Amino acid sequence: MSGLDTIKMIGDVITKIDVMRGSLLPNDPQRHDLDNQRILLDDKQKRLSRAVFDDTTQAFKDGAAKLAVLNGQIQDSLNKLDSLLNTLQLIESFTNAVTTLLSAVAPFA
């Protein structure tokens, strides 16, 4: 997976979060959790897109592979209507994995 593919995948998760947020009332605590995750992912996606890094390193490949697995789990979770809490936990794991990837490939971004 290339750097651009990874950045697009993060954007896809942000879009999924936006769709989920739209189905919740503004004062719903889960909506606030989604809002926070969206803000974090958006910031990290911007930092990653501005960073200059080598997407052929093992650190990048490992991080991108972890993101791909979590992205698949998020999609599976979204297909189950009763698993919002599980989806939130997966999104938090995805956000943490993006942080780890960003730290590994662009520590000063």
C-alpha cells in the first residue's frame, strides 16, 4: 500500500465517522466520542499528507497493514446495526494506529 492509499483510507474512515455522526442526536455521548475521533483523525491525516516519508520502509508497511486490518474490522462492525460501541472502539484503535504510523515515518510532522 502506498502513502497515498493510506491517506485515502484514513479519509474513508473519516467519511464513515461523518455518516455515523449524522445518525445520532447532537447531545448523544457517542456522538461526542465520534466528534473527538474525527477531529483527531483529520489532524493526523493532514500531518501525514504534508510529511515527506518513504512508504517502502518496513515501519510504514507494518503500520499500513495494521490500518488496513482495522479498516476492515470497522467496515464489518458498521454492517452490524447493534454494534456502535464496538465500532467506536475500533475507530479509537484505528486512530491510535495512525498515531503510531505517523510517529514511525514522520516523527516531526
